[in-house]
Amino acid sequence: MLIAILGPDGTGKTTLAKALAEKINGLDYVYFGYNKESRDYKYFDLFMKSEPRNIFERIFRKVLQVVNDLAVFKSAKRTHIIADRCPIDRFINTKIQARVLRYYYYFILKISPHPNFVILLDGDSKIIFDRKKEISESHIKYALLYYKEYLIKNKINHILIDTTKHDIDQTYSIAINTLESQLL
């Protein structure tokens, strides 16, 4: 089973994903985010983490990243994985930025299996913005709107947890209770 934790920067995705992986036996943590140093690649790890020399290397890396992610999705059929972000996240963010890459990520979503369950970390965009100040408040608002639309449109089983109304302990409690019922 693949469980993905989604939400804008500042909602607590990494903190929650790592805590759940530590608490729930047999739940492996995987980082699908943007920080290439934090990602683990089954193959070509050194190449993927080095600086690209040209556009062809950048494109080749994108292809290898998709292959790696698909291998993780495939392994989720045999084990339980909690993913800090997933390809849905890249599509949503490029859609907000109106980047041409959103079509690439849309295609990737079409060939990738969806997570079996999503925990969407939600909340007041001003409070979320004040936590990290990495992305704008309007970006946060749109991200939350597009995540919800995507999950509903694609009938992906999910819960919303408002991390601006719940502290980390409450968020963790809600998530663990939900996951324990999902994993049974």
C-alpha cells in the first residue's frame, strides 16, 4: 500500500511521514520531494545527485527519476510505504506556476499508479505561509484547492488534516488512527 502525504510547504509533511514510519511496523519512508540530496535512488544515485552539465542530462535525469518512482510504486504492492510527497505534488506546483512542465507531469500521472491513500495537510494559508515563508500565500491557497480537486476528481481515498488547528501531536494522532484502520 502506498500512502502519500501531500500539502504545501510548512504543513508538516516530512515531520509527520517520518514519525508515522517510525511508529508503524512495516511502514517504510520514501521522500519524493524536490530536494535531490534527500531522495534515495535505487540506481544511479551519484549521477542523479550530481550537477547536470547540459539540457540532455537534465532530460535524462527526469526520465530516470520517473523510472525510480515507478519502481517504488511497484514495491508498494508488496509492502507499505509512506511517501513524503508524490508525483501529484509536482503536477500541482507546475500547474500553479503555469509552467509547460505541467503537461509532462500530467503525462507521468497518467502512467503512474495513484497512491492508495493520501493524507492532505490543510489549513489557513496565512498561518502556513508564516511558518516557512518559502512560497506565497496565494500559492498555498491554490495548492490546497488543486490538491482537493485532484483527489476528488480521481477518486483517491484521502483525509484532510488541518495543521493550523491541530498541533503536531493531534495531527499525528488523527493520522495514526486513520492509517491503522486503513492498513488492517
